[in-house]
Amino acid sequence: MKVLDELDRKTYKNVWTISECTGGAVHPVSYELLGAARKLSRERGCEVWTVALGHGIGGNLESLFACGADKIIAVDDERLRAFNDELECHILERLVKKYRPEIVLCAATSRGRALVPRLAGKIRTGLTADCTGLEIDTENGDLLQTRPAFGGNIMATIRSGEYRPQMATVRPRVMPMPEPEVGRKGEIIRETVRPEDALNVKEILGTIERHEATVNLSDARIIVAGGRAMKGPEGFKLLEAFANRIGGAVGASRAAVDNGWIAYPHQIGQTGATVQTDVYIACGISGQIQHLIGMQSCKTIIAIDIDDTTPMMKLADIAVKGDLFAIIPAVMKELDERA
């Protein structure tokens, strides 16, 4: 909604997040959003609210308080058992108009990408998608929303100064997970699904879950990733053996996936997964911005490359210059001797 004047602007307050609840459980990305919202709220001197839509969600709300929520708007209804973007959009439109938040954040998951653009269109405000950074402009309080643009070649900072609420989707695994504050309490505001919310929306008759045996990079604490320097599928077999030895998962750059050396689910970067591991070992990855976007928040980055001038080697906490095909087997041999 377009802000008419400074007085109108002041009627919008608080930072909201939209928590993802599936099967009564809260998606971990919801906690990441609360951590980001808490940081923004301190700069704005306001509260953090989160909206939880779902069915059977009552037992998980305390975890949202622990991770930073001051108030939770809970809508628990049988019709919200399965994700319905039309229904949830109508509910959120009504809640936004009622409580007038200044900022609304949602995860850039498949669910968020379906829901939030629809909501932004309904309430006639701007939306910045796939953000990797959020800050407050100290001069006027606007939300500064940073995202990769032009194929990741530049980082663009966007603001929506004339519209409220300011809305953004945030890439999962980009924002740090907050440390839960056990025993932290807040207020729960109970809202219901009204007849007008469900008017002329599709009905979900049933859902089918598909379970595929694939790599889950998001939950890995150690990732061994390879790039163009792996030379082919055989190189990734070496990385797989190394990852198995240290309890990690195998990742890859887009170049390696495009060459057919490893399947797409292993891809990390702007067009792949975003990860936030304890240890990230980059093997022969030069470190173009498209790849760095997906892993630069990892706690400890180790790079192995014959070229010590690459962006990855400069970013790394530990940079090992040398032939990875000699270094990795030597490390594995050392581990075996110490076992």
C-alpha cells in the first residue's frame, strides 16, 4: 500500500515473519527468519511478530518464542492441513490490513515463492525476492534488501520507501540460526479462518508425498565440494570416498553439474542449494559469485587449489595450495593411520 505521508508511515510498525508449518511441525527456515527479524527489530525499536498458519500447530509455538518472536498470530484450521496459496493469501491479506506491519519476511522456499508474490499483489506493495542480506537505513528506517542480480554478477540493494509493508523473501541457509532462549515467553493472538477467506478458492482434495533417495545438503554439517578441476566423474568418486571418511556430503559447482560429472541435487550456488555448514571443503572451485552466494555463510571454509589467487582461496579460512589429487589421498591416509 502506498504511504500517503509521514503520519501514515508511522501507523505501520513491527517486523513480521511468516512461519512455515507442515504437518504441525515448524520448518527450520522459520527460525532463521526470526533471527533476522530480531536484528532488524532492534534497529527499529519494535517487536517481532510471526504468523503461523496450519493444522495442529499448537504444540510447536513455544519454539518460535525461544527463537525471537514476541507475538505469534496463530491460525489453526483443518483447511490449512495442506498448503493452499489462495486461502493463505486471503488470510494474510486480512491480517496485514488489520495489524499493519512495517516489514514482512518469508522464506524463499517453493511455498514462499508461491504465496508471497500473490500477497504483495493483493496489498499493492513491493517485493524483493531471494534476498541474501537485510539491513535498516539508519537515516529513514527503510529496509535495505540485498539480492544477486544479472546472473549473480552484481549484488543489488533495493528499497521500497514509498510503500508499506516492505516485503522480502529470504534464501534458506543464508541467515544464521539463532540460539534458542529456553523459557522465553510471548503473546499468542488467536485468529480464525473467516468465510470470506475461503470464498472462491481452490479446494485441496488430498496430497501425495514423494520420497526420493537423494542428497540432503541442507542438513549436512560437513560438505566436500568439487569444481571444474575435478576433471570428470572419477574425480567425484575420490570426493565421495573422502566425504564418507569424514562423515560429510558431496557438493559441486554448476560447472561440474553442467558437464554431467555429478547430478544436479549436489549443486551449490545461486541456481542450486544454499548451505550453512560447520565445515566446507572446496576442491578445485574457483569461487565465482554465483557459487559463493550458496556457501559463504559456512563457519569454516577450507579451499584446495593449485591457484592461490582465486576468489575461493582468498575467501577461505584455510587455503591449501597444491594438487588436490595428491592432497586428498594423503589426508585420507593420515586419517587411516590415526584411526
